Amino acid sequence: MNRRFGRQPTPGQRYVPRPGVYAIIDAGDGLLATFQEEPRPELQLPGGGIDPGESPQVALVREVMEETGYGIHGIRRLGMFHRFTYMPDYDLFAQKLCHVYAARLGPRRSEPTEAGHTAVFLPWETALERLAVSGDRHFVAYWLRISARGQRPK
């Protein structure tokens, strides 16, 4: 699955490709998300950029740990989406290449180490409504359709 979500790219604006990984972390009756305080307060799937020379799976485990303090296992790739956005922390117009994975919740190892992030457990329906990125919401709905979680009563 390969789609584009969010704003249309601005004509004439140069966007730097920025590959990243994001996780739908299945915690049973919901998922583990991160609340990011800056640049605007919002709920997100945990994840972020893939460092040079890093595999997507290693980046995903690192990002989840940094943003939530939890380990993950049973990583499964679901798909990817494009998102054109301005990243104020980097002063960068980016074409985010958002690779989305499903994973199972592992043990809590620490508090989040990335400043401004807090681990938050969300019921599935709340995640579908409140995750800030439309591509994240799309993939949560997709995960619910293809997983055993999709068999739950509505």
C-alpha cells in the first residue's frame, strides 16, 4: 500500500526526501502512541527518521524506545505513505516517506528519552479519531481490518 496524505506539495517548492518508520503498537484493547508537545501538541504513532546506514527495523525499535520507553517485538511491515510538510526543528521542507509497521508491545524499559514526548495508551476508536496525521489514522483502520482486532464488536 503506497499513498499520499496531507497537504498537496506546493508548486515550485523543493522537498527533501526523508525516510522514516512508524509503529502501530498493539496493546490489546488499544495502541501505544506518543504525545509530542512541540512544535504543536499532538498524538502520533511513535517513530521518526531512519539514520544513515540504519535498517528500518533497527530505526523503529530505537525511535519507539526514545519516544515511549517501551520495547517492541513481532514487527510486521504494513505499507507506506508520502507526506509533504515543513519540519520547523530542521528548517526543512520534507517529503516524508512514512513506512508503517505493526508491532506487539514489549516491556517498559525507561521513561521516554526524547524531550517533549510522553507514552500514551489509546483505545482503538480514540486513535482513529485523535491521531494527528491522517496517514497514521488510515493505517490504524487498515490494521484493524486485517488483524484479529478487526473481529471485535463495534
